[in-house]
Amino acid sequence: MTTVEKDHGFAMFCKGKSNRSMYTECCSNMGIKRNSALADELNSETDCFDMRKLDLSGNYLGGCGIKALVDVVQANKCLEEINYSQQGINAEVLGDLLEVVRSHPRITSLDLSHNKEIGNHCAPLLLDIAKQNTLLYSIDVSGSRIAKPYQKKLEEYTARNKELETSFFKGDYLRMKKLFSTVDTDGSGHITPKELLNNIDIQQVVITLTSFLEMDGEDGVKDHAISINEFLNHVYPNYKSVQSIVAHSRKEDTAENNINKNYVTIAETLRKRRVHTPHVRMLRVHDCLLTPEQLNSFVDEALTIESTSGVVGEVVDGRLSVSYPSLKAGLRKVWNPPSSNEERAQFKMSPTLTRHIIHFFDKRGIKTQFNSTPRVRMTALMEGTFQTSLVKLHLKLMVPFIQKHSIDLDTMSLTLQETIAMIEEYYDLLAFDKGGDREL
């Protein structure tokens, strides 16, 4: 009999039954007394097999009682957790249970702890189940007679299963873009959940996405189309909505304001002190506003450093020319820039830089309304200029990463949310200090 035939046969067996009646019938067929407390807890609604957790802690059934529940476990396709701790399970009962768990579509946690009849002879079967059913994240056999080395190996297998899902949702924008683009064959920017799930071979990821996307159609999956933004909102941990992007862009950009205000006061102080340098714009103080005392001390320090270095500055239009290194060193005597290891805010990009990105979309007639998903070509983004007084983005550095993921650069298009996600993820690579000196 094929698997399909078996599944169909079991479905017919379940028809017209409930969890309670199925358990009662199995107990009767086995000639054992049913557990009244458990029977009262089991759902009595016909054809309703939606149990998510089966916890027998504090309610001892024994091996035969557990065996009478095997059909209940198989019937509840949404069942995720089973707690059979201290139930007197032996190898025979374990074999019947694991035969169902092997192909169960949802079970992630199986507690078999403190079952003394489960010993090393059961370890190969448990390890095989953990390898075959990658949904299993936890199989607890502590307090059994399985040796520690086998328990450790079982933990390794289940941890590996968990990593399959964790690595999928770890926050790799281009990998998610590639997956979406593979399904979006017509380039519309929309796909159906069915199309998406058919291209994912990690069962637990499929289950998680099904839950995220609220797929409650007749066969568990809705036919509505989802956009790249909806998709990223569920699978990309650092996704930012257009509302949060716009809100960030409207914040006061303290660093940008400080740089510009300090530039004015530094230039004015140098003028009054009759000091000239062509590189004054490179002195960017962003975390505070310099006081008049700091400004004068900085010039004094720069002149002292210049004179002790043996460099004789030229006089230009009645003003003494001082080199940029001396000015920079003088400034560092009175101002200490914050550590680059400071904890990042929610956005790596400054409000000003974010405004430039939004303006790039807007000036092309692509309005960033809350309920739309306008897109621009990646090639156009790479030709754009995105800079502030502090940094400049070099988006062409994304090319090798895009090519590595086998994404067609010429046809690649991005929404505003995608653009922000990509830049935020690769910000430390793409953002360069305009003066070539990250310390300032």
C-alpha cells in the first residue's frame, strides 16, 4: 500500500470521530480501561483534530495507555508538542509512537524523559527519527537509560534541525530577494503564497510562513497575492515599514546640524585668527557644538604643532597657511570623537541620508505612499548620489554581492523598503567618510 493510500485510509478511519471517541475506541479494542481525566480533556467535537499540545505530566497512563493515543497523535496534524514524561514507555510502545512522529507534519518537541525502559537499544531509532524529521527541535530523554553520548548526539541532531529555520530567517536581504525573484517570473512584484511555499524545501519554514501569512483557505493556503514588502515583513528581521522610514527621515539630524554649525564657527575662528587652510570642510565635528574656548584652544594647538614640526607656513592674503594634519591634531587636543563601537540606533542611516533616498524615489515621480509598492532599477540607484556632510554611499560596491546571488542586475528593481533594507544591511561597506578619515 502506498503512502497516499495509507493516508487516505486513515482519513476515512478518522471521519466522524473526535479525539475523545478515538481514544475511547482504541482503549476498548486493546481491552484496557481508559483514563477518565484524559478523556475529559480531549475534544469531543466530531472531525475537529486541532490539538496543538498533548501534555500528560501529572497523569500517568502507562505504556498501553500511551499506545492507545497513537491514532490521536496521527490524527492531529497541528500537534506541535508532546509531553510523555514518566509514562512507563517501553521499546515497543516507543516504536509505534515514533512511526507516527517520523512523518508528522508539525511535531517539534517530544518529551520522553524519565521513562526507565527506554535504553541504549532505542537510541538508533531515536537518532534516525531526528535525522529524518527535521521539524524535531527537541527530544528529551533525560532520566532514561540512554547513555550520555547518545543523548549528546541526539541534542546535536535536533539543534541542527533548529538551525535550518534559524538560518533561513537570519536576515540576508539578497537571499530573500533571490527567492522572491525566482517565484516572481513575470516581474510584477507580487506572488501567491502557494508559489512561494512550493519553492521552499525546509518544512518548518513552510509551517512558520503559513502561520505568518494567515493562510486559512480550504487547503490551508490563500490565493491572494503578496508583494515583496509583505514577504520581507515576515521573513526579514530588520525590515522597516514605509511609515517608520518616513518618520525617521523627519527626525532632527543632530549630527548633520552640528557639522554644519561647527564648520561655520571653525571657519569664522580661523578667519579672525588670520589662519588659512583649504581643507577646513574636512574638520567635521558631529557629536557636539564647539565652544568659543575650544575653538581658540584648537587653533593655538594647531599653530604650536605646526611650528614644532619645522614646517613654515606660507602667508596667503595676509593669513598664515596651516596644514590640515596640524589642524586635525589640534582639534583632537580639545575634542574626542565618540567611539566607533557605540551601540547602533534602530537606523544606521542618518535622517538626512534617509531623506535623500526618499527624494530619489519622489523626483522620479514614484510617490512613497503608505499603501503602494513603487520600484526603481538597481542600475539607477547606483548612478544616484547619496551623501551628507559626513558620509557618501557607494552603491556600486553592491554589484559583486548581487552577482554572487545570481540576481540579474539589469532587471533588478527595488521598493523604498527594499532599498533601505539593503543599505542598512551593507551600510558599513557602502558608507565612506567624505574626507577619507573615519575618525572625524
